[in-house]
Amino acid sequence: MFQSKIAGIGYYVPKNVYTNTDLTRFMDTSDEWIQERTGIKERRYADRIGETTTTMGVAAAKIAIERANIKNEDVDFIIFATLSPDYYFPGCAVLLQREMGMKEIGALDIRNQCSGFIYALSIADQFVKTGMYKNVLVVGAEKHSFALDFSTRGRAVSVIFGDGAGAVVVQPTTDSSHGILSTHLHSDGAEAEKLAMYYPGASSGIWLDSMPDWPDQELGGLLMTKEMLEDGTAFPYMDGQAVFKKAVVKFPEVIHEALLKNNLTTEDIDLLVPHQANLRISQFIQKTLGLRDDQVFNNIQKYGNTTAASIPIALCEAWEAGKIKEGDLICLAAFGAGFTWGSALIRW
Ligand SMILES: CC(C)(COP(=O)(O)OP(=O)(O)OC[C@H]1O[C@@H](n2cnc3c(N)ncnc32)[C@H](O)[C@@H]1OP(=O)(O)O)[C@@H](O)C(=O)NCCC(=O)NCCS
């Protein structure tokens, strides 16, 4: 068995900056409300035309591949995590394979929302550890801005999310003192509808009490109608308080699970890079775990919540800023829609 390591990392965020004050042009909100509840100051939105989840993923992947000192044709497997794919199908991984002129390698899309990157990294780790692949490209990318409700009705959701992409190359290493120590994945579908986008979907025949009022079911789940846009059911739905309550329990739980598995404690963590869901959630986790400020990295203030992209963007920024040194113990942790959550411990 090999151990796997992150050999290269990169990120890309679109050039278009939208501050909280910019959002007041579209909805009744304020910089004060957004900063107080979420910590977010601004986020990036992709160009409406020409910039997609795949193109952002490609931009991040190019940097990760270059830093791993390999060529596109050396990549032997692609894992792409996103909840905002360019098409309903096929997924973004094959679009990236085409765009980057890669060989006819396997290409897998992961649909685990905010935990998507941890799930993708865990899968890459398994393939590399067993010796099946030598260069696995893992991408997390999102273009949320195309499907948010920017009216006052949708403000509790739309102010939180931003666009961007991050990528890593996972390779085998024979140096057992470095690399991915373990990954831990979980789910609980009991509250799946508390953070969800129902359309387009095939569930029109199913009625769940927990779902908000929908328009006439006869419309069919696969159709997006004008009525759905008008009454808001076409947009993502989030029970923010339910998400918050569950996240602040599951984040610390899955971090402790990873530490326990490796006979380590919170004091051993050099840097925790949590999924950037909400600054209040990150601060709650930090307090629960008794971590110092220098042990936790947050950048949600600049980018909002970029879902599957948030961890690789934050990890890359922290690394570029010199906050991650060789031998450091890095903890990644995420929680999101599904609900799904997970963690990874890495000896850098
Ligand atoms: C979304 C979240 C910030 C909302 O905060 P909250 O304190 O729960 O706010 P509520 O939804 O109860 O709304 C409180 C009030 O603010 C208003 N409000 C909601 N969004 C607003 C906005 N963007 N600007 C101004 N006011 C807003 C609501 O309409 C409500 O007004 P009312 O009291 O007059 O009815 C919070 O629930 C949260 O952070 N949840 C976790 C979400 C998350 O992390 N998601 C990512 C998943 S990985």
C-alpha cells in the first residue's frame, strides 16, 4: 500500500467582485446584516456568458497540475465535485477532460455539495493508496450565481453563496511521514429537504410533508416553469437555522473522529481549514475545539460560501500565504446539504 499526498494545488476566482452593498441594488439587505450573521463582506460572480463551473475548474486545475510538475496527459483519473454543473448531464469531469485534452481516462462527478471536496479527496486517496492511479486530479468548482434568487424573497440564501474553483493533484508517496493520514465520511438523509434545490428532478410523484408548498404537481418534476421562477420554488431552499444547529455539532464530531483515529489531539492541529459555510459556524467550531486563532483559516469574508470549492480555495490561499509548512498537521472538515459531512487529516 502507498500513502497519498497532495502534490499540487491551485484555485481560481472570477474577477467580478460583489460587495454586500452591491447586493442592496437587487434586494432589501444591508452590509451590517450580512456581516453580522455570516461574516461575508464580498463574493465573486462568474461572467454570465462564457464562464462556467467547468471553465473555472479548468483554470484551477491548470495551476494544480503545473505545481505538481506534471502534464495534462499524466493525469490518470479526474474527480469533479460540484452542485452547479454546466449541464444536468453529462457532468463536469468529462467536460474538463475534453477542455484539457486529457487521455481517455476515467472521469467521475461527485454530488455531495459542501462536503463534495472531502468526498472527492477521500476517493482519490483510496485509488492512489491501492496503486491503481498515480495522478488523480480532484476539482471542486461552483457557479452559484446563475441559480440564486436575487430578489428580497431569496436574500437569506443568495447573500451567502459565491462562485469559484479549487483543485489538487493527488499522488502516491513512499514517505509514510507525509500525506493523507485518514478521511472520514458521513451522511444523514433524514433532513435532505432542509437544504436542497428540488428542480429539475424526478421526484414529482413523491410528496414529502417537509417540502414547502409546491406549485401544481401535475407540472412534472423535470420541468422548470415560469410559475416556479415566479413563486421561488425553482431556487435553492435552505432552512438556515436547521443547517446551523446540525453543522455546529457534526463539524467538531468528525474532527474529533479524525484525531482519535490517528492518536492526535486538537493541540496537534497546525491548521484547521473548515468548509467556509459561515464565519459564525467556523467561530463556533473553533471555540468548541478550543483552538487558537492561528490554528484556523477562514476566507469566507472575501468569497462567500463556494460549496465544493471552498476548501481547496482556502487550503491554497493558506499555503500561498505561507501558513502551511512541510510537516504541519492540516485538518479539513466540511458539512453541508444531504446532510453530509466529513474530515481529512493531512501531514503536509
Ligand atoms: C442563513 C442565516 C444567516 C440566517 O440567519 P438567521 O438568524 O437564522 O435569520 P432568519 O432566517 O431567522 O431571519 C431573521 C430575519 O432576517 C431577515 N433576513 C434574512 N436574510 C436577510 C438578508 N440577507 N438581509 C436582511 N435581512 C435578512 C429575515 O427575513 C428575518 O426577518 P424577520 O425577523 O422580519 O422575519 C443563518 O440561519 C445561517 O447562517 N445558517 C447556516 C447557513 C449555512 O451555513 N449554510 C451553508 C450550508 S453549508
